[in-house]
Amino acid sequence: MLSIPDLIKKKRDGNALSDEDIQFFLQAVVKKTIQEAQTGAMLMAIFMKGMVATETMALTKAMKLSGEVLSWPEEWAELVVDKHSTGGVGDKVSLVLAPALAACGLKVPMISGRGLSHTGGTLDKLESIPGFNVGQPLPKLRSILAEVGCVIVGQTVSLVPADRILYALRDATSTVESLPLITGSIISKKAAESLNSLVLDVKFGGSAICKDLASAKALGESLVTAGNNLGMNTRAVFTHMSNPIGRCIGNSVEVIESLETLKGKGPSDLMELVSTLGGVLLVMTGKVSSLSEGVRLITESDGGADFWPKFPGP
């Protein structure tokens, strides 16, 4: 019989975990039949010894299937998209990009996280708005998406519960930077959203998890491979994170800066990043035939004026 101590020892000693091993471990995490210390020990073993590609893929798939997988109306085929950033300082791109994409006719069910290590979290920024509720049940999420075109929420109890538990412990155990754990966390959530297309903003530089382009490319390759293998059209864009994005750092002031950017008054670096990532997604969905056309469409979109007053509150 499988046992958690044996699995921890197996990975600690540098051996590859089987699909069955990984499923057993994640089921124990979700069902809470494992001690928190044991979960932390496994995370550290993965951090220290790494995972081969087949292990990372098995981890990502098992995390996705640890809870409910979303489904969408047939008329939304090819329109359901999302973006994910590997984090940085002052990164409020999601707050601007989601409504801009919705204004271009796409559907954006963005399931975001909180801050990890030194990076700010999108949910933390949104909760600086008094009364804002990032915990929407799935039926409400679907209705908001149908009405508004985009929604930014946190994980529900039933959506990728394995990641929700591991996500918090990675910060507490200093295992945030693990490539397989990053891949599993990001791609499992996006795959559970049942996306058609996903663009990844993989950052490198002094304020990023990846300090140089080489390590960013390794992470980007892992993410893109996992995303495509799980049926999502996935691409990566590599961007600098040697300086903060925009002029504001801090939850509430980043929200204010995002609102100004939606009005066309944002800092040039933030507006360029939003228009580039949005342009890539518009090309991926076939909405436009070239990146320059996609950038123009995102830049000219006026999603902010209609989006923010309708954004779900308490």
C-alpha cells in the first residue's frame, strides 16, 4: 500500500513519482488525511529534487481534476480566454486587460490568487475596494460572465481545491520558486476554467521569480507545454520586471491607476503591456489577423466605462 511517508522519502531521494503516487498525495491533501507537516515536507522535496516532465504533467492534470471543471455555452466556443502573469511589483495588468478583452467580445473567467513572496495579488488589490467580494459561487460567476464578459474571482471550495491548499503552504514553506509547483498551480487553475486560449506573461529581472531570460524561458516552456497538453491554445510572452509596472505600488493605489488606464490616462509601460498581451489573445482567437491590429483594437476599446460600475460587489 502507498503511504505518505514513503512518497516523501521517494521524492526526497530523487526518484520520480508515478501518476498513482501523485494522485494519492493530492487526494490526501484535499481530504485532509495528511498532516500539514507532511504536505510541507513533500513540497520541499519537490523543490529540492525537482520533477521530470511526466511528473509535472501528472501533477498538473491531477490538480485540475481535484475539483469541479467549468463548462460554458456552445456559443462561447473559441471566445473563452485568460491571461496569467508570473508576478512582479506593481503588476495590475489583469485589472485593465480583463475589461478590455470583454469590450472586444471575448469571455474572461479570470480566477486569480493572492500575493506570493514579494509579489502582489490581484485579489488583494480588488479587496481594497470597500465591500468588494472575490468569493462568488459558480452559478453567480457564470451569470456575471454572461452579462459583463469578464469576472475576476478567487478559487471556490470546489474549484482546484488541491491548489488552494498547496498555494498557501508554498509561501509558508519557501517553496514558491519551484518550477513544477509553479506550473501545476498556474495551469491547473486555467485548465479548470475550460479556456480556449491562454497567454502567459513570463517575467524576468530583479523583481521577478526568474532573474534572467534563460530561467524565464525554462519556466515558459514548462507552462506552455502543460497548457497545450491539457487542450488549451497556450503561448508565452517574456517581459522585463527590473522596475515596477506603472507608477503606483500598493493595493488601493494600483486599483486607482488601473481605472485611469482604462480611461486612456495610464502610464505608457502599463498600457503597452496590456495592449500587447491583449493583442496576442485576439490573434489566438482569430478575432484579428495580426498583432498590430490586435494592439490597436485593445488600445481603442472603452471597456472601463461600462465594466467597472457593473463589477460584482458584495
